[in-house]
Amino acid sequence: MAARRFLWVIAIIIMLVIAGAFIYRIFGLQIMRLSMVPSVTFAESKPAPAPDYASTGGWLAHPKLATDPARWAPEGYQAAPKPGAYLFYVTPTAYLDRASWNAPADDEKTNERLAVYLQTQASVFNGIAQVWAPRYREATFGAFLTDKKDGQAAIDFAYADVLRAFDAFVAAVPADRPILLAGHSQGSLHLLRLLRERVAGQPIAGRIVAAYIAGWPVSTTADIPALGLPACAEEGQPGCLLSWQSFAEPAETEQVVEVYDAVPGFTGATRKGTPMVCTNPLTGRGGDAPADANMGALIPESDMPKAKLAPGRVPARCDAQGFLLIGEPPADFDGYVLPGNNYHVYDYMMFWANLRADAEARLSGWLAAREPAAATEE
């Protein structure tokens, strides 16, 4: 069972990513492309059949599934049996193979990694929301390492699945109910595009409690105006977007900044030199917070059902550029860190309890601004 191989799965993910990053830094992008970027063209790559979002088989997490990893919760917490809000969650990259530009549906290792993401990230929201997480033919890791048109084609192909899934999700949930959006890494990139195309300027924007765009940079000036939601500025504020990227100190953020500066924002303007959105999960806005403000970081365990929350482990502060700095490398999270003191993989885990409380507060704020009937559970 994937839940009982938690550390093994995380280790495999990080070993592969760290290996790729190390090769890149020492030997250059060309060698990394050889090891991670598919050798076939996108046109030659044979995609898996499209997921059917009218069926539960098209979903990793869905209220009609008998069970799914997103319903896991640590001791002291539990998934609500019938919450009145709905979460659309998009997983980060789990497919690391170069055999295809987009993930097949039946890759065992990929599916194990996806289960881990659901347990450690989507579970944050299961106390207040039904979790819907689509299977999608995500772009392989190598698609983000190349400037070939094939890489962008793979990302666009993955996004098309996410967009279809979101449309199916919106059609299926009650039209008067609140919606949360959450993702990480590749999943956050897809959610940003979805916000621009399905939320900005549309009536559904009023139903969005919050969008948790973790592990992907968002420009305050070149992105936010095109997304239909402002950056969250206050604790408990509904109808806004949160984003953070976690680094221990000393933080080496040059590689992120280089890519960020080179890619235009969703408004079409340059991102270069613009500040990033930084939401401190410990404050619900920007600013600084000491470790004792952390209500519980999710500590990895080899047996996932035994994983526990540890309070007071990780502080956080937003720097001037928009990175979330967590001080010295924290205990229990020092085994699988990306180069540059990048704690990308732990963006949710280090702040699990605070993020859960944050979502609850924003939902309460959303409900308080509506008619009392909107707060009635099904």
C-alpha cells in the first residue's frame, strides 16, 4: 500500500530531482536534457486515453470513491463526513520518466507518488471540503527542462485535461456552494491558467473561497491583475490567492529568479524585477512569524498512518523579493532538500495545521459575507 511506503516514495522523488539539479549545476543543461527530456517528439509520443471525468475512474479523489488518500488525517484531526464546501486540487509532477511527454494512467510508481501528494497536501482541506482531484496526463518532469516546443506542447496537453476536469467539477457540484482551489508545482501552474480562463471576470469568481498556489512564483503586477483574485492581504480574507515558495537560509534562489524573469506574466507584461506574491502560512498574509506560531508541521514517517504533527518546529518570513524563508534548516526535514536550501517538497507539510486553520478561517469569512442559508450544510 502506498501509504506504508511514504518515506521510500519521497526518497525516490527527491533523489531523482536532486540528481537532475546536481547534474545541471555541474555539467550543464545539455546532460540533464539527455537524462530527463524525452527523445521522441511530442507528435510521436502516444498519449494515454483521455480520463473520463463523468466517471469516478477519472478522479484520484472524489466523494463517491469508497476511499481515497485525500481523506487521511493525522491524530487529532479527521475528514468531515459531508462538508459543505468543495475543493478542486491539482497534483504536482509525479511522472519522471522520459519514455513519453505525458504520464500514462497505469504507471505504478507515478500513482504511488500521487497518493503521497493527496495525503500530505490535499488532506489539509478535508475538514471543510469534499476533495476532488482529477487524474490528468501530466507533463513529465523533463518537459520543464527544455525550450523545445515539445515541452510546452506537453504542458498544454496536461492543462487541457485539467480544464476539462474543472468544467466537469463545476457542473457536478451545487451551484450555490463555495469552492476552494489548491495545487502545488505543476498543479499550481495549471491552476493559474485556469484562473485566467475560467475565473477572471466570471460569476464563479464570487464562489472562490481561496486559491492555494503553492510552489510556483506569482508576480504581484504581471500575473495577479489577470487572474480574477487579489493576493491575500489579511488573515481570514476570502476570495483571494495565496502563494509561497519555501527556502531555508542561506537561500540560493537564483535559478528560480532566472526562469521567473525570463517568462512573461499572465498579463503579457514582463515579470523581471517584479515582486512575487508571498503568503506566510503562519500569518495568513505576509510578514514574519516565529516557530511557536506554527501549530503543527507534518513529520514524515515510514508508516504514514502514524505520521504526527509537531508544533513549534518551523518559523517563516517573507523576504523583499517574495520568497518564504524558514530560517535555519529545520529538524526532521533535512533529508530531502533541493539544492539552494529549497524546501519545495515540504511547502504544505511544514505548515499543515496552520494551512488547515487558514482554510477554515477563509471559509468562515466567505460564509459570513453571504446569506445565512449559504452556510447550511447538505
